Amino acid sequence: MPRALVLIPPSRALFHGALPVGPGYPRPYSDAEMRAWSDDLGRLYRTIERDRGRQPGQRRLDALLAAPRDRLGREERGVVDAHRQLLAAADQGIKGDLRTDGRVELSGGRHRAHYVLERQSDPVPVWVSCRESGTLERFRSACQRAVERSRPDLRLPDRAPTPERGPVRSQLERAR
């Protein structure tokens, strides 16, 4: 099944299943830790943006991820933690399936998604799966354009052609 990392505009209308940490939460992470990751997500996005014009061996994020943790400052550790918890490989990050109504059904990282959505400023990084690659690409492109409109300072790579009108685009337009 095709899967892609999609930066989804911070709108609860586009998600199904985001949850705050509550009684009986079985993981070792607290709501304070998840809030810290979501707070550091903006700094992570700024680091990625600055790295975009650099050669692979000169990228700041790569250096931070490779550095021993005890050599990093508080903000640098926050960027690394946000990357590992929110953008890392699909098996660790927030993940979900694209539904036919244009919403993402979260299947992993529900609590992390909730705390990013709580901020209502940074796009939510989600590893989205969909049966059809064309539908996934249209959703990714529509999300990218929506993020570019709401966060012009966050320029994303892979500018793709405008998707066709359909349920995915309509849902994004309603979410604005």
C-alpha cells in the first residue's frame, strides 16, 4: 500500500482519532513530553527549511541527529526529540489511513497528533497510507498548498501539479 509523509494543516476536521493522554495511558511518555515535542516541532521545521539549500554533508539536522545527546543544548535536544517522535520512520511517527471522505484515520501516534493539533499553528506530520497512489498524491499536494497558504514561511519541497477537484480537496477547503 502506498505511503507518504504528509504535512497536514492543523485542522481537527481532517483527522479522526486524535486523543489527549488520559487515565490508563499505557506508554512511558507524559502529556508534558508530548507538548514539548509539539512545541519543538516549529524549531524542527525551521531547521529543515534552513538545511534545504545546503549540501548533504552540511545539513544541521543530520549533524544534530548524529551527535551524542550529552553534547547537545536544550533546544538542539528538542529538535532531535521532535524529529524522532514526529518525523522519523513510518513505524515510529504519527500514521494513519486516508479515508474516502478526505480525512485521515489515525492508527498510530494519536496522542502525539492531539498535542500538535492543540497548538493550531504547525502542520501535523503524518505517514499517510492509501490504496491508490494517485489519491494519496492528490491529498499530499492539496495539503502542501494549504500549508503554504497558512504558513508561507514554511516552504515545502516537491511542488506538484494541482490535483483534480474531488472529495479530498473539498474537505481541505472546508477545514480552512
